[in-house]
Amino acid sequence: MNDLLQASGYAALVYLTFNYLVNFGSGKPLVEWINPGRHYLPLLSGGLFALGYTLLNRAVNKYDEVSADLLSALVSAQAARSEVIGTVMFGVLGVSVLLLWVWCLWKLPRDPRTFNSNPKVLAVEFGRAIRHYVRWQGGLDYAFVCEVRADIHTRLAETADDRDIAVGVSRLPSVGTVSVALDKKKAAAAQRELWVEQAKRIFHHLPHLDGLVNASRQGANVTLAFDLKYGAFFFEVIERPDAAAGGDGVWLYLFATCLNQHEVTSMTANRHFYALADAIRHIRRGVMKK
């Protein structure tokens, strides 16, 4: 009975510790500590399995028994070898860490800090970030990073989910289901072109929009979110020329959109956009250090 109570106490302590790490602050420790480094979890799990296997081999050599008999003693005998108990503990911890890694991959998008902040090709890493957040379940349907030089807009990287775009466009009263059903790819491509032009209009109206907020002395606009009747689109200035420092007139902005109103009202699209914007800034910041 004493052994049972002691084991129950250890199990309760482990459960409370894990529950604290995962749920404290609405799950922020899991997102802020574990998720950014989740690619290390399989290595940690493998290390735990290796330690358990090492202990089991030590028990085999020390007690001159086969591993199957040592393990069966855990349930068939009153007492088991301490090395075997350690083997089982490391094995259970290894499985738990592996399941945590699978859960992170399944439920949580990548942390913006996990993208390469000093890539060989800037546009390629931009594309990786955009593809990740656009293709993640829920949220954004289309996004691109655009560079503006001498009033020439050049999209450096973009990703679109044409299937979700076609579904969203079919809900628009001005389009209708029948028109989209005839050619979904054409309907999605046409909608993307409209969004590209919309992003250009927002960019060209930035001086006017900055004039609306300059009186607050809080600086110019950085992020603009347009919550529409059917979805929303987002615009963020990643980099603007510094007139005081003699900037070369190069702008960099991020545009993203969503046609699913539920994903907008539930803030899913917003969270994905802000995470994508953080990733783009993280990637750009590393390159700017050169």
C-alpha cells in the first residue's frame, strides 16, 4: 500500500507539472516554449528511448537474465529491478514527448521565429512562410509579398488556395454559384487579380490614410484590416523608405485575404495574418543585418 501511495503521488506530481506547462496562461507555454523548438522533440524522444534501452541492457548484464523476464517481473512479481523501472519510465516519457510532437504538428502552425532569418534567397523563404500560413486549415485564402520600386509593384512570393477561393467566390451575390461552377480555376484567378489591384489601390492611398492618423503623433499606418460583409483583407507595410536617412524609395508590403466570414469573426484569419507578418519581418530583419 505504501508503494502504491508513493507511485500515485509521483504520478499526480507529473500530471500537475505537465498540466501547468500546457494550460497556464491559456496554453502560452506550449506555444511560446515548446512549439518554436518542436523539431527537437523527436531527438529528445529518441534520447529517452536510448537511455531506457541502456538501462535495460545493464540489467541484463548485471542480473544475467533475459530482457523479457526482467520486464515481465513488473507485473508478475512483487518487486522489479530498479533498472527495469527506469527503463519503463524513460519509455513512457519518450512516447509522451513523441505524442506531444505529433500534436504540435497537427494542431499548431509554425512559430514565426522558426523561419530562416538569413536565407540565401529572400523570396524563397518568403514563399515558405506564405505557403505555410495560407495552406494551414482555416484562415487565409491568398497572400503575397510585394516590393515597390519607382511605382512598379513586383510580387516576390505568393500562394493561393484556389479551392477555398472558388467556394468563397460562389457565395458572393455579385458572382453566384452557377458562374463559378462552370470554371472554378478561372473564377479563382479572376478574384486574385481583383485582390492584386485592391492592394495597389491601398498602397497608393497610404499618404491619405496616414494623414488621417498623423494628428495622434503615433506615426504612420503599419497594418490595415478591412472587415467586409464577405470575408476580409489585410495590408501591412513591412518596410518603407526612410526619407530622413535618404532612403532609396523601396517599399515592401504584405497583402492577405480571406473569403470565409466565420474565419474572420472567430479571429482565425487575423491570427494567421499577424503570424505571417511576424514571419516576414523576422526573415527580412535578418537580411537587413548584413
